[in-house]
Amino acid sequence: MTTKAFSALHLKSPMIKNLVSLGYAEMTPIQAHTLPLILAGKDVIAKAKTGSGKTAAFGIGLLTHLETASSNVQALVLCPTRELADQVGKELRRLARFTDNIKILTLCGGVPFGPQLASLEHGAHVVVGTPGRLLDHLRRGSLDLTSLQTLVLDEADRMLDMGFLEDISTLIAATPKKKQTLLFSATYPTAITALSATLQHEPVEISVDETHDESAIEQVFYEVEPEERTAVVARLLMHFSPESTLVFCNTKVECQEVAAALSEKGFAALAIHGDLEQRERDQVLIRFANKSASVLVATDVAARGLDIKELAAVINYELPRNPEIHTHRIGRTGRAGEQGLALSLMTAHETRRVQAIESALGISVARGEMPPLPAAAGKPRAPAMVTLCINGGRKNKLRPGDVLGALTGEGGIAGSEVGKIDVLDGSSYVAIVRSSVDLALSCLGRNKIKGHFFKVSKVHSMY
């Protein structure tokens, strides 16, 4: 029987104390199965998806193996997207809090080279990044991987889907032959098996069946004509009125068109796909996560690695080509004991695709009647929060506590009316309860933050 207590792993005392402080009560299934192997130095290939606890599994392992006396790069985590790399970097820093002198760097595209070069010159124990930017640093000579002890490929299947195999191979060629390699993938296509064969030495394969409680997700298929899809999505949003909805499209063009059409109908809808500039991507993710946008329209690639909690509904604008992808999509709702809603649009010609999905799920999914058109006076549900942008960030030495203090000081708003605060390099974003936005703007306009006045504005839709 696999133990679930972190204390049974004989971790160092600072790590155990930190896990307790972070609220890590017991191991998730993927942690319980992989952590003992990782700590023992074994190569592991694990089937695990976003939200399974895989970051803590490889994070605790690689942090435990670090030799802090050396400033060489000893662990490298490859991620398919900047969003996932940022998320992994943040989690590793949380896990390393009680351990002295551990330096963790995140290296991704879309941001200037200069600060990254300066950080690398001072050394780093752990580097997290996307293949393209890591390869740029390798070719410049700013990234030295000759002392690497642990290599992690996170969401390896998605990196292969995105065409990163050549970049990954070049990076791996610059690492020592003797190292621990941990490969995490949501699916096991033949390309993953082939990659493991070239990278790993006698890997232990772990596949934890973490199917969602089907009773926690209400699933319905709606048969539509292709040209009706966007109108039907709007009707479903009006009828069910979920607080947060992730709408999946199969192409970038559809993402943009659907988000724009929903915005025109009054929904607080945003799109995320590969063609957005980095600043736009950051804003989109921040606004959806802090509940100031209620609909996010995404491709599967863009949605991978997004840390979206408490997602009320998933809508499939189109059915995915692979039944396994459908399972991953709908699995984003109905988490943490909450009831979820998964609505899928299908055409009359997609019966076989529906049958394949039902076969993969092992259940028969209900066919729904289109809800009646909402009353003419009905308006889409307004998001609970509004995002304010402050023209200052980490470069100005700002911290979330500084922003909170400026908002809740004398004559300010209640702390309960302040939502998520995100401090980036050059800007900060804070979510405010809709009814308190004007007062919050007034507070930030008259109160200095860190001794300076900063320009503050509402973040509006891009459409």
C-alpha cells in the first residue's frame, strides 16, 4: 500500500516544515507513486495532467538533490508555454522557502534578454523555461548545463505537439549523459515512448488513474448546425449563467472570432491563443483568474498549463479530434468537490466522434434540448470583479502588500473588497469588487505606493 504522508519520505526538516505551512496534508496519487522513486534517483515516466500535483512531485525531488554550495545549474525543467513555466517557477519557489540560498530562474521568450543574462551571470541552481529561449541562452553561452543532475520534461506530449523536439534534443545534447530524467505527460503517444527510449535509463513507468467523479460533472451534448455555434454558445451562457466558463475552439481564428462575437453580445469574454503578444496574454490570464472576465475562449495548446481554479463550466465550441483531449477539457471543471458543467456542441455528422468520446468515458452522455431564448430584457451576467492596472511593478520594488496597503489605508476600502493582486516586472494588476471600483481608483490616485504616485486605470476588453 502506498503511503500518503510526506513525513514518511524522510525529507529534510526544513522541507517538512514548509510543506506543513503550505497546507500539504498528504500526497496526491501521482506524488505518492512517483516521489519515492524520484528521491531514490530513478528515471520516471509518469502520466499526469495539470492539477494532479505533479509539480510538487518533481519539485520536492529536485530540490532535495541540490548542492547549494555550488552555484551551477543542477536542475532544468522544460515547459511548453510561458504560462506553465511561470506557474512551475512560482511553485518551486514556494517549496524552497525554508531552504537557504536556493536560486530559481525562469527563462522564457516574450521578455527582454538583458535581465535574464544578468541573472544567469550570478548563477542559478534551478532553471525553468521554454525550449526556444533556453536554446537561445545555450547558443549565446549564457546557459551552462554541464553540471546538470536532474532534467524534467513537463507536459512532454504538448512540447512535441508544438514542434519542440529538435530544440529539446539540442538542449539535451549539452547535458551530462549521467543524470536523472523525469518525463511527465498527459498522454502516451508513440512519440513519447520513442523520446523516453532515447533519454531515459531503465525508467519506471507510472500511470495513476485519476478519473474525475462523473457525478461531479454534468455533461450534455447539443446538436447544432455549424453556422449556429456562436449563437448557441451565447444562449447556453445566458441560460446557465456560470460565473466562469472556458470555451474550447480548435483553431486560433475561431478563438478570436468567438470571443469578439460574445463581447459584442455583452459578455466579458477574452481569447487566448499563440498569436497574442506577451503583454496581452498576461492581461487575459490575470483577468480571467481574478474573476473580472467571465468567459475565456482558448485553443487546447493555449489552455495547457493554465492554473484555473473553481471553473464553473466548460463549453466545447467544437468537439476535439481526440477523445482523450475531450476528457482533459471537461476535467477542468467539477474539481475540489464542486459541481461542474460540461456542454458540447456537435453536428449531425459527428455521431462517430461522439460515440468515440462516450466509449473513452465509459458512459452515455445526455443529449440536450436547446434552452429557450432568454427574455429580451435579459443581460449577460457581469463579472464580480474589475481589474485595475498600476503603472509600476517589481522594477519599482512594488509588492502585493504595498498595493493592498494603499487601497485599505485611511478612508480606503475593506480588504474583503480586494481580490487577486498580480505584480509583474513593469506593471501590477489588482481585482476590485465592482461596487468599490470608483473608491479604489480614488484611493490609488491620492495615496503613494512605496513613496511614489503611479498612474492607475481600468483594464477594458480588447474588442
